[in-house]
Amino acid sequence: MDNFATDIKKYLEKIFGNTIDEASERQIYQALMVITRDRLAEKRFESNKKLKESQQKRVYYMSMEFLVGKTLRNNLYNLGYEDEIKHFLAKHGFSLERIYNIEPDPGLGNGGLGRLASCYMDALTSNDYPIMGFSILYEFGIFKQVISDGWQQEYPDNWLDLGRYGLLYRNDEEIEVKFYGNTKEEWSSEGLHIRYEDYTAIKAEPYDLFISGYDSDTVNVLRLWKSKATGGFNMKLFEKGEYSKSLESEAIAESISKLLYPADDNDNGKALRIKQQYFFTSASLQQIVKNHYDTYMTLDNFAEKVVIHINDTHPSMCIPELMRILMDEYEYSWDKAWSITTKTFAYTNHTIMAEALEKWSVDLFQPILPRIYTIIREINNRFCKWCNDIGAAGELDEMSIIHNNVIRMANLCIVSSYSVNGVSMLHTEILKKDTFKSFNRIYPGKFINVTNGIAHRRWLGQANPELTRYLNKLLGVDFIKDLSSIDKLLEYQDDKAVLEDLENIKNIKKLQLAEYIKSSTAIKVDTNSIFDVQIKRLHEYKRQLLNALHIIYLYRMIKFNGLKPYPRTFIFSAKASSGYVMAKNIIKLICSISEIIEADPIVREYIKVVFLEDYRVSLAEKIIPAANVSEQISQAGKEASGTGNMKLMLNGAVTLGTMDGANVEIHNAVGQDNIFIFGLSSEEVEELFKNDYRAIDYYNNNQDIKETIDFMRTLDNGHTNFNYIADYLVSTDPYMCLADFESYKNTQKIVEDTYQDKGKWNKMSLVNIAKSGIFSADRATKEYVEKIWKIEKIK
Ligand code: F55
């Protein structure tokens, strides 16, 4: 530690010419980021040495998204320096908390899928497993959301400005990725060779982010690729005297890693998205193959030493890319290459929604990636032929990889991977019985379930140190190290003192959040009210609209029918994809309700609505510990798993949810009495859908629904009215908010009544905390390790 302090001083002197007492917070921040990164690099050297010596199998985790969250606190905490640095800085008049706040939240992901990838990197590193992540160094992460007059506006997130100090540029490992051009087949005495001509090459520059583990010697790496024009590419034009064009082509090359697509449901058929996917998968695969070859001087044992995990279909071009490298660069035959490839890949599916399953039109795809396209076509031809042979030709409409001139990436992944997994029990069942039922028939045993998990070190340890300290002391266990014995807490479920302590901690967290709400929205909330939280991407299927409709119902009942409910604060936070009109309208609706209530001296005594802008990891860390109610109200069958549900449960919130995704497992864990379940089951949803759901019937036959929707039409906040949304609810809403409204409303009443029985509520909350052990990412990644990857800890 002496060293760390000395290093800080030296850095400040060398880079800024300042003593510590002259330095600014910004300078201290930079010093801490750089020194921490360098310490991790040293530690990485040691753990890498062991890994090289042991020659053990490793996992490469491919994901278009990693939502890492702020890194500095996590790293100092894991390295065990936090307390000492805090004191050292305090001695010189600096607050480490304020320094932490300078770090931008790297928003290299949209939501659940990206955050899951980071939770898994953290957990695997803490448990000493050899894993390396690969993704893109987006210059702009997910947009910064600003709410202006209730409307979402998007601003660029220039996170590298201050975020770059955590990255290490590895200029020794640059790689070229090739696009466009033509392929030519050439036969010689040695066989067929593919010549790739007139291509455009782009440089991939690697930037490494080190992932530290808690109480572990391991440091893993997340490698992020940045696109750069290759020198030669521009020079050609330059020589022709077209200097400005040479800069244009440079800009095009560099646009590949410019920004994260802010959509979490579909790819929109954009050429740039194809280029992003191929850019990062090709660079990564070339790197992985080269490393392997340099170590073993052969690729014959590739599948024994390497697992490549693909996080949804976004990195699926890894598959034809490995085939290409094996055949075109290392002269493997198709059959040998295919045998290696199909033992190397494992695929996780995160959605069953048809519009979210990636499809690329051949016409768009082929010119950009001509060689990759011929390989996919050949995989498909051979697969179709095999289906013919085994008598499955009748199901090729469902299973072929290329169909009606579109490439179905999920089908490519299923055919080429040795393992396919869903992310919750229900989701995996739907994959097997419905979405991919023919595949499940021809590949028995290939489909398995691994229910998602969360990094409890961040979501309990760092987000809620008050609760962590309390539990550790009460139970005499280090839960940061190991969450699995947290069910010891159950012994205290009837202990009044413990229940009260837990309530007090919740109140502290509610107070902290109330402060934040006041500073960011000017709304003063009552911390005795129920904090009812719905935080997640804004989507019709997640049904923020059902929640909003119920609030409008309450508003009307309080204002005109003398209802006096127990006070409640409804907290929302959500980003909408920038082109998603309905989602943006729903945000506007929620913000309008918030304003209308604030302006009403009677209603605001009972209910308040808060919309917190710019939902992101660091905001989630503030909201989750303060929640009493966790709204998980998606239409049953639509939410693959959910992970916010687990984070909220771990922090003592009680779930109000449908039997969807991992809510089912939460229900199984806590039991009927410690969760509020409502609404149609996924089978009932399917039934109703087949039998022509008629929303208007619910409107006509249910007085509360009718009055609420009629009232909604009268809400007019300035120039906006909500007829558009009301029309949708009574006609085309495929997520059937009205079908679940009555059940939701009744269950909300039960929530309210239960909350007033403090003893009962606190006990429910305790049981939720106690039963959350199975949702640790330690458990989830252990299942990946044992069931899919078959890897061992670094020796
Ligand atoms: C991002 C980009 C595209 Cl093109 C498509 C989807 C996404 C994305 O972010 N998906 C996503 O977040 N899916 C979620 O994954 C979570 C982790 O498995 C699940 O818990 C959640 O149910 C699912 O919606």
C-alpha cells in the first residue's frame, strides 16, 4: 500500500507536475485508474503464467455487449486497497466517494443480455476460471437519456473521455478483417484453394479491460476491438490525388466501432450491424486460433482446449469464420474443419420473440461477406441433405438455415453448436416444445437449461454495504465470498429484533434514494410509503403500461371515489429504443401521470409517480436496495428470464409478478406465501391468443377497466392526450394488458394490505433474501462450467 500511495504521488508529479496537495479530483481520478489498471496487469501476468503452464482448456465468451458498470470501486475493493486509499486520500482532503463518481458508467450494452455477460465475467474470475471476453470498443455506448417535457431525448455517451484510463492498448496484437471483394476457387495438385480478391481490409485494434476477482489470484481480460483504417487503404486514393476521399474511407472504416445499436429487440437489417458482428468475431477468432497454434503447433486439438460461447446469435459469424480459417488458412478439409467446429461452440438463446430472432437477407449479406456466405450456404446444403437422409425433410421449413432468401442465425447456431441453452426453466421448455421443437427432436439432449444468475458481489456487496455488513455479522459468514449459505437467515424469520433491523436498513436505503429523487426530479417522496419499483428496458411485452393503467385507476378512485390507499411511490426507470414510438409514448404517459399527480394536493398525499431518467448500472445500484415491491409483470411466456427480479429479491424486495421467466423459480424458492403472483399462465396466454383475444370485450365487460380507460382519454397534459394508447389497449395490444388487469388490480390490493402488517411484510422480505442464494452468478456459472464447458479452475 505504501507503494500505491507512492505511485499516486509519482504519477501526479510526472504527468501533471503537481504534488498531491496541488492536484485536482480529476487528476487523482486519472492516477487511481491508471495505477489500478497497471496493478491488475501485473497480477494478470502471474495468473496467465499459470494458465500457460497448465495448458488447460479455456472459454472465450463472445458478446456484442458487456455492461461492465463502474470499475474503480470494484477493482480497489477486490484488490483489497479500498480502505487504505480512502484514508490516504482523506489525509490530503479528498473523498474517495467523490472520485468514484467521476468515472463514467461504460454503457457497452442495452440491458439484461449485456449485464449478464459482465456478471458472468465477474463470477468466473472470482472463482478462478479461465475466461476471456471479446466485444467491441464502442466509442459511444448506449445513449444518455434526458427527459424533456416528458419525452425521451437521446444524447451521445462519450464515455471514453474519462473512461479510457482503464484500458490497455495492445498494439502488438492488431489484426486485419476483410470485407467485400470476390472469392475465386483455384485447383492445384494439393486440392482446392480459395483466393479472396479485391477486398477491403480494416484494422482491429485491441484494448484490454482487466476483470478482477474477489479474494482470488485470477485476473481475466475483456478484449474490446476498435476499428481503424489500414494505412494502405487510404494511400491508394491519396496517390491518385484524392486526399479528401482517403479521409472519407478512413471515416467509413472507423464507423464500425462508432456506436452501440440502442435496440434490444431487432437488428433492423442494417449493413453496419453486419459489419460490426463480423468485425469483432473475425478479429477474435483469428486471435484465438493464432494463440492456440502458437502454443500447440497444431489445431487438431482445438476443440479439446477451446470452448467458444456465443451470447445470443449476435456473434454467430464466429462459426463460419472458424470454418474459413481452418480451411482457407490451415488447409483443413471441410469434414475435418466441421468436426472441430461442431465441438467448439456453445450458444445461449435469450429470446423466443419472433421479431427478435436475427435474420439477414442474402442480398444484403452476400456482397459484404462473400466467403462467409458461401460457407453458410454449404453448411445449410449439407444440413438439408442430412435431414433428408434421416427423414426430417418435412420440417425444413422450420429448420433450414437459409429460407426464402434470408439467413436465420439461430438455426445456424443450433446446427453448429454442441450445446444450446435457455436462461430459465420456462424459457427452455418453450424453446424445446415450441420455438425449436423440430431441432429438439433431431438433436435430443442438445437443449439444456441454465437459469440466469447475478453477481451478488456487486448487487449486494457494493450496492448495499449496510445489508451485507449486517448479514455477515448476524450469521458469521462472508457472503461476499459465498452466497450459498444465506438461507441460514431463515432461522431468524420469527425474530422480531432481526426483522426490525432489516426494516431499518431498508429505510436507510429508502432515505438515500429519496435524496437522489429529490435532487434529480425535485419530487419529495415519503419514505414511509411503499417503494414500488419497475426498472428495465421499456417494452410493450414488459407491460409498463399495465402498471401505468393501474396507477390511473388509483388516481381516479382517490380523486372521485374517496379511496384512501396506503401511500405508495411508484418508481420507474427505463430507456426506450430510439425508433420505438410506442415505448416513447409510454414514457410520456408515465411522466404525465407523475406531473398530474404532483399538481393534485389530494391525490399526491397517497400516490406519487417518479420517472428516473437515464437508467444504467450505477442508477440500478441506487434504486434496487431501496425497493419494497419488485414489479415483474411481463406477459407470461415473453420474458426469457429477467435478472432485475433476482437483484431486487436479494435486496429484500417482494416480487409482484406473472408466472414468467425466472419468476417461476423465484416462486418455487420462496413459496406461494412470499410472492404475489397474478395473471394468465403462458399456456393460458397461448390459448387466448389462438381463440382470438378481443380486448374490447374486457373493456365492455369490466366496469373498472371501462372507467379507467375512459378517464385516461380525458387526461390531457398540455398538448398531449393519450387516445392513441387507449385505442391500442382496447384493440391491438398483443400483450393483453386488459386480460390481466383485474387480477393485477386485486393483487395490488393484497400487496397494499400486506404491507400494513409490518411483521408479516418484514418476514416475507427476509425469506426473499434468504432464498436468493441460488440466483448468484456463482451458481449459474458453475452450471455452465460443469454442464457445458467442462473446464477447471486455474491450477
Ligand atoms: C440486444 C440486441 C439485440 Cl439485436 C437483441 C436483443 C438484445 C438484448 O439486449 N436482449 C436482452 O437483453 N435480452 C434479455 O436477456 C436477459 C439475460 O438472459 C434475460 O434475463 C431477459 O429476459 C432478456 O430479455
